[in-house]
Amino acid sequence: MNSLVSRILVFICTIALCLSNSQSALAGKLSDRIDRFPNWNGAAQVTRHDGELTYPDWFRG
């Protein structure tokens, strides 16, 4: 019984701590973010790969 009460108390304290430390988002104005976003014209210049893709040895599952 005592361990159950202590677990519930720890749970309630953890939830209270998480809720009390919540901060608002620091994203700023949307117009400022749009102005800083890169202005890409068209697709990125990459070369096309023909044939099988090769993966490193550590990538095997």
C-alpha cells in the first residue's frame, strides 16, 4: 500500500512539474519566417544514378 501511494505521488509530481515548465513557442511571426526561407527556383541539380544502388556494409539488417 505504501509503495502504491508513493508511486502515485511521484506520478502527480512529475505531471505537475511538466505542466509548470511549459513555455510558449518561440517561432516568431510567419512573415519573418517566410522572408528567411530560401528562394529556390526549380529542382536541385543532382545527377541521375543508373543501375543498382550500393549501400555500405553496416547498413545491412
